[in-house]
Amino acid sequence: MSVGATETTKSIVDIHDESGPLDVTREFAVLQAGLQKMFDQITAVLTVEPDPSTKEFASYGVEDGPKGSLNAFVGPEVDWMIHSWIGNPSIGFTNLHLTGYLGPHTYVPHLGIALGTIPDYWYFVDYVPRVDLLARPDYLDRYYEPQNAEFMAIREDPNFSPFVSQTLYVRQAVSNTALCCVVKRTDDAVDKMLKLAQGRVDAWLDHLREGDPVPSAERRSLAERDLLVRRTVADRDPANVIGVRFFGEEMTERLVRALWGGDRRIARPDGSRARIG
């Protein structure tokens, strides 16, 4: 029986602070290119357009310090898609996001990807469920069981340390097939991370092609649930403290609000501009 890596229970902030500065510009560029490829693949299937509310965040920060880019997209089948990054590669911290929240026409899970450096590698890939998995074992079997063997294999990889958040809500938000790890800086680590994420994207697009329609009467309540989940995840992300450190509280609040679509301009796929707060 093989023994996997020890769980990581320190916060992302503590790991970064204890590691000290390290230039990760090269690794960041590879991760950025890999995530761009996945974004291009997804948007070749799903029609989207930029929401004007995030135009001001397309490029922000300072030339020789922390900076970032946050772009939101919407479409007939897409409620809110984020393609973003934030960080300062010269000191070791970067965080790249690709999240796809679907419209209420389908029960297919949402897609969540976060890659980065702290300066070891930070890695998260998951499907966000649209239903209660305990009450819908058929949904669990359809969307999560196919990822179970891969999840177990990664748990036995000594270079992929399972990341256990100190925040209870974050642990509740992560599915039991999520790949959520701190990864050692080995020669093949970035390639393996991107390959695993690519596999999840491919499977997600296959699910979209197969379809899982939602009855019209249930779509409004599903849209409200999705928005609540998306906002709460963004608001309660413990890594927001890094944003405050880089850009201050006011700017971080605006960025977090942009992540969940608090000021969206284009109507949601259900025809509303429903917002919470």
C-alpha cells in the first residue's frame, strides 16, 4: 500500500509568508498559457461576450509590483464565467482562475479551476454541484463517480499534498472528488497539473453536449441558488486577505464583487439581472 503526501492545514497566506520570496515568472507564464488554452476550448463551444461591468479590471495594478486581470463573460448558456489572475510573480505569489457558472437550463455542474504559486504550486479543480448530492445519488454517480479513481490516485501521490482549508465553509464547498492540493515544485508538476485540469474540462464539455435539462418551473429557483453559492464562495475565500495586502480593502471588495457578478450589466440567462445586495 502506497503512502501519499501529508495533508496541508496551514493557510495559503501562512505558506506564502513562511516560504519567502521566489521569482516564479517562468512557471506563471506556463500556467497562464495552459489556462488560456482551456478558456479558448470552452468558448469555442459556449458562446459568450464580455460583461461591461468588469472592463475596468481587464488590467490593473502597478508595473513593478502586484497586478492582475479580471474578465467576466456571459452568454445564452453561461450565467457568469471568470477568466482572471492576480499576483506578483517576482515574489512568488500568483493565482489564476477559470470558473464557468452555467445558466439554469441545465443541471450540469459548474466548473471551477484555480492554479497558482505560493511559491510551491497551488492547485484546485472541481465541479460545483447544482443539487443535494446526498439526496441525488444518481447525480453523484453521473458527474462525480467518473473522477473518483483519479482522485484516489492523486491522494497517493507524495508530491500532491491535500489542502485542508481552515475555513469550514470552504471545506463544505469542495466536493469529494475535488483536486485541492499544494504541489511540490518538481520538474513535471506543472505539466501534470495542467493535464489533470484539461481532463476535467474535456469531461465537463462532454456533459454539456449530453445535456441535463431543467424543467422551466424550476429554473428561477436554481438561478437564485447558483447566485447565492457563487457570492458566498467569493466573499468567504480566506485568500482575499492577499488582495487586501496587495491592493487595499476597497479595491479588494470591488474585485470580489466582480468575481460573483454583483454589478453585472447583461441580463442573466433566465432573463433577470437578479443580484443579492
